Amino acid sequence: MRYLLIILFVILTFQSTGQALSDVKSYLVRRDVSTVAKEFYHGKFKVADDSRIGDIIDSVATHNNATRPFYLLLVSRMMAQADGAIAEVLCSSCEQFFEEKPDEFIEFLYSNKGQVYENFKKDWLEAVYSEIAMSHEGEEKQSIELLEKGALKKCHLKNKKRLQAFYSEIYRKL
């Protein structure tokens, strides 16, 4: 029994919490990455009020840790181009992902991969703040404090400093 507990502890200690973006070519050959996502990556269509964009946004919530970083990349690229209804859906989805999966968010956004650009941080910051401001008008500070406490409880130690830095940027927007 003691050995079983030790093995379980070791597995949980070294378990991957999130995943940084891999080489994009690896996603483009995967069968479990949607054709729509691959087409968007290749520029076959643009961000517009289109159900295909909604499918990509919805895929950020996938339980597949191996493909999620690719969908995060696509959503991050969409942010600079989105407006109207798509921008609203995008902000809502991004804030929800940020709140529910802080480790995955941090590990993607700070992965230092060539495809993850510095402006993505600014775009995510704007999307998250915009959604909080719309959803909690007049109570933004209190809402951000609650979200931060919840996120820090979910976040692994190795990502806490970056998560706190991101929250500091959100507070600056108040």
C-alpha cells in the first residue's frame, strides 16, 4: 500500500498541467484537428460572422490537451481581426478559458514559441478585461479579485508569478 501511495504521489507531481504550443506542422497532420481549423490557419477564410469561426472558438474548450494549444493559437490570431458579434463571443470564450484553465492559459501565452507573438498577451488582456467590464459593470475590481483568488487556487506554483503579473495588468486597466 505504501508503494502504491508513493507511485501515485510521483505521478501527480510530474503530471503535465498544460501544454505549450508544439511545432504547427504537427497539428496540421493530425486527424483530430478539424479541417476548418487547418483551413483558417492557411488563410482560406477570414474572421467574420461565420459558423466556422464559432467552431474554432468552441474548440478551445476541448479536453484534448494535445490539440488545445493549436486552437489557442488560432483564437489568438482572430483577436486582432474580430469585431461585432464575433468579438463578443471571442471575449466571452477567452475570459471563460482564462478563468477555468489558468495553467493552460499561462503555458500557452508564455511558451516563447515563434508562433506565440507578444501582441497575443495584449489581445488576451483586452479580451479578458472587456468581458469582465461588461459582465460586472460597476463591480470590476471586486470581480477581478474573486477571479484572481479562484485562479490562483487552481494554478500550479510554477505558473503563479506569471498569472499574478497578468492580473496586475488587468488591474491597471481599471
